[in-house]
Amino acid sequence: MSHDDLIKREFARQAGTFEDARLNTAFTSHLARLVEFAEPVAGDVCLDVACGTGLVARALAERTRHVTALDLTPEMLATGKAGADAEGVRNVVFQQGDATRLPFLDASFSLVISRFSLHQVAEPALVAAEMARVCRPGGRVVIADLVRDPELPGDPDRVERLRDPSHGTMQTVAAIEALLPNVTAAESFDVQRPLDVWLQQSRTPAEVAAQIEGELRDELGGGPPTGMRPLLVDGALWFTQTWAHLRSAV
């Protein structure tokens, strides 16, 4: 199975959970912060690359002229379009496509954005290059993603792949900066998340979920570091991710 096929398989299973208010707080959390960071204006023509169900696209639609929401997985797009229709959003078009071969002419959009995609794809440099290619001169490319701190012990990618086999490799902030021309703004921040909800959202099999929970509890007890930085919140097991936003002028 190719990596693209693996992504489509895993995210077809997760399409419903992206819109489930009990489980999708990771996708709605800090969404307004990302929109503000992107600095949208009323005349912007936007592209949301690897959009999932288009939560970012739908948030941008309120403040811009038009948004194209592109994703590899048909089930994600269908769920997103149903959500947009129910919300009365009329300036978003959902389109299937590959982030490494964007089906658009050069300089087609004034704002090109992608959230939580670089750590999934096999060729992040190609995705970043394609985003820059379709951005107009004077426009902005914005990447938001999970990132890793090379100074921290453990291998969070290994645990992420246990949960979701389509997970690829988290980049460092410096590595993402190197993929983009003329980075004008960057920020990173820690996000603490409940383990149970994270595992339910991905529909991780029970035996794998139990393995992940066991490893994190072992770490809290002094065992080997997982890279997930676990903690207890009111007795419940949580973990820590670092998210980053980067904006580049084209």
C-alpha cells in the first residue's frame, strides 16, 4: 500500500470524527488564532491544502472572497461540504487533489494555507514548493503543523504512528522555515490534550490504545521517555504536543 493510499484509508475512517464536537477540539482549538495569524483580507482568494473537512477553509470564508478546499480523501471532502452547506457557507469549493501536485496554474491564489499536513506527507518539501508556486506575488503562504523539539528525549513520531499509521514525520520549526521563502512571522506553543479523546478521534484499535496508554503511564512512573510528555489532569492521562505557525511572503 502506498503512503497516499494509507492516508486515504485512515482519514476515510476519521471523516466523521472531524465534525464530532465531542472529539474535534484539537481541530477547533486555536483555529481563530491561526486565522488571525494568516492575516486574511476581504479580497483574498484562498487555497486550503490538505484541508480535511475544511474547518480552516470555512473559517477563512467568513473573511475572504473565496476559498478552495483541497484534500486527497473523498470522504473528508464530502463531510466538509455537508458541513459548509449546513452552515450556509457559499464561497467555498471542495476539490479532490494531491498536495504534491496541485491542480492549479502558477500564481492562482493570494493566500495559501495548510494545517496539520506536513507531518502526514511523504514529501513535505514538495508540498511547500507547490504551495509557493500557486501563490501570487505579494501573497502569503501559511503552514501550521505539529513540530518536534530535537532537544527533547523520546520518539513522538513512533507513538503517533501507533495511533495513526498514516502519520509521517514531524519537522522542526527550523526545518519548516528552510522550506519556505522569506518567512516573515513564526510562533510555536505547547498544547496539552486528553489521551482518551485523541485515541477516540482516530478510532485507534483498543489493543493499540492500551499499549499507548501503558507506555505513557510507565513514563510518568519513571520509565523511558516516549516524547509525548504525559501528565495527569484531574486524574486523567493527558499528553503534550508543540504546534507551530509560519507565514511566508511570496
